[in-house]
Amino acid sequence: MVGPGSLLRDRYQLEEKLATGGMGSVYRATDLKLGRPVAMKLLAPNLAEDATFVERFRREARAAAGLRHPKIANVFDAGQADDAHFIVMELAEGRDLARLLREEGPLSEERAVNIVDQICLALGHAHAAGIIHRDIKPANIIVGDDDSVKVTDFGIARAADESKLTVTGSVLGTAHYISPEQAEGKPLTATSDIYSLGIVMFETLTGAVPFTGESLMSVALRHMNEQVPPPSTMDPGISTEMDEIVARATRKAPSERYGDASEMHEALSSALTPGDAPTAVLAAGSETDQTSTVWPIPGDRWDPHSLGRKVLVVFGVLALIALSLAAWRLASFEPPTEARSPAAPERTAQNLTLPAGVIGMDHEEVQQELAASGLESRLEFVEGGELERFLEDAGIDPEQAEEGEVIGTDLPPGESLQEGQTITLFVSSGLDDDDDPKTKGKAKGHDKKDDDD
């Protein structure tokens, strides 16, 4: 088994494991030929037998290898050895942004803008090459001791004009940072990365993500149906400029966001006071003519000018609350019975959509989430040879379709639904059930019970 201590191609010596993701693990390694430390990403063994995943992995290497930018972790090599598919990448020193926020909490506006702006530079270069990252989140952003940034793991990125290689029903990305269109399984553009970056900026300023929930599905639904709140609702000291940038980046309609990363970069630059303006310089030793940005060291956040602005923000928030209460009381006022208008017709339904992330979830959890959204559900357990054919047609790895997991629905992701509508959930009974009559009977009985309900 490939792991720490393994030598691949008589060149790459694997050392400690650095991280594990959906497609594989990342190790610190040494390139013995060039005598330099590198990061090696290995495709998970259970995925190496799936031609679709292997092809996605190879496309990742080809796409990422074409990116050369001082703010992107470079890809040096890719290949296969000892039945292990691997990618050799630049080893970015520092802490990922997720760890930085855990250890230090929310960052000052100047520092947050510095970090987010560097990510904009990296994404701008990738978008110009037709590549969408698709998984922008703090864990994929390495921050050095001097706050220099490297964006890593274009692991699920692909050229924008290439055909999709996702498994039927799956969603790429991470629920807490996923764009609405990605949660619905729709085609993506560069503005999907802008949305995710807006969520990262919200977390960098506040120390928390805007949406949480009891499951990833509930979080994805909130991204689809709720507006991202202004960061200042969590910290009144955050400026209106930051609120406006986050709001623009996280609009539900892609066309209403920043058109590209360079446009967001300009907004970040103009949000600073004149004395804080950055200076563009050529990155030393870079392999391109791309420019980096030198930012001043953040000063005292509680200077008199800043404090005065924060006081105004606090009063503004209080005034907004007072107006909201007045509007609520006015809306809830009912005139005397004789003066009332004829009752409005009963609301028939609320438009809902089915997120793609239900595939692979436990059926009981999916049923609870659907019920909370005003939807009905019925179960149809699939077993034996029918289950094998179902998984093969759906492109789902049989080893990953555990008993009780949802493997399909009778409606495609993103389908418009009506409150009270019934959705059929196809559930795996487990491939071993063919030899276990008790389990078969239990599955069928469960199916019947749910149908009766």
C-alpha cells in the first residue's frame, strides 16, 4: 500500500500526510532528483478503478499544470506508479486560512482585504485561462507568515468549455461555500468562484460562515433560498464598504455579481482609504508578468476616525431595527371586522427546488429535510441485480452505495417543486442482501410501511 515511506518512480519519497479530501490524500514528499520538498496528491484507491474519476484526475493535472502565477501553487508533474495516480505540486508553506481563523479569530478589514485580494489575483489568472476552481474555501488557501497567499487544490477544476464528468446526482464543492447554481447542479461560470470568495470574505471578517444547518443539504438549501446577511450584522464595527463588497459578490443571480475577479479586485482597492492604497509590483522570481500587491502593515483599528465611523454604524443599525419593528406592527394591524377587506385566496404553494446533494445521504435524513421544506417523500428500496444495474446506469461506485443511502430520485436536481409534492427516493438495500432473506424482508417491509404512510 502506498503511504509514508513509499518511493514512487524512484524519485518521490513520501513523508507525512498533510490532508485528505474527497478525491484523495496529500502528502509532504521529497523530489530526490531535484532535492526539493513537494506536495503529492494521490487519488483514493477506491476511485482509481473508476475510469470517470481517473479521467477527472488527469484533466485536473493538465488544467492546473498550465497555470503559472505567484499566487497559485504550481503543478510540477503527474503520472501513475504502483497503481497509484498522483500529482506533484509546489509545497506552499504556512497555515491554511481555516486554521488561521480558528487560531486568531476574525481579521481586521485591512488584513482581510489583503488576503482576499491576493485570491482575486489567482482566480483572475485561472479564469483568463478558462479554468474555474469550483472549491474556493479557507482550507484551499495557504497563508504564509507574511500574509502572502497561495491558492491550492484546483482538484475539481476543469476548463469551462469541457464536458461534465461528475457522477450522476453529485455536486462538486463544499456546502458552506457553494454557489446557488452549483447546489442546483446548473452549469457554472467564473462568477461561481466569486460567490464562494464572497463567503470566504464574510468568514474572514466575522470568524463564522453566514449559513449553518443540521446537514449539508440544509446548508445548500439556505444558499439557494436566502440572502447572505451583511457582515456588520455580526460585528457592527465592520464598514459599509465591506458589506457592499460581500453583498455584490454573493448575489443569487450570477449576472448581478462582479463580472470577474479583476472587477472584485478593483472594488477591494477602492474600499481602502487613500493612505491604505496598495502598490502593484512585479512578483520577484515569478514565471509570468503578473503583478502582486504590496499592502501597508495594518494600523490601529480603533483610531479616532475609525471609531467615529463605527459609532455611526451602530446608530444606523439601531435605527434600522426600530424601523423594522414599526413596519412589523403596521403590517400586523388588523382593522375592525366590518372594515376588513375580503379574505385573500389561500396561498397554494411555495416554489422549492431539489438540491443535488441528496445522493449519498441517509434516507431518513433526506426525508426529515424534505419534510421541513414542506415536501412529501416515499421510499423505493432497490436490491439484488436491479440494484447493480441501477448503480451501473447512474455511474455510482457500488462500494460507496451503502445500505440505506439515497442513490437516486424521480426528479432531477434543480427541478421546480411545489409545497406538498411527493418525491420518490430510490434507496440502496445493500449488495449483500441477496444472500440475507431477513434483511430483504426488512427492507421490503420498511418500503411498504413508508408507502402506507
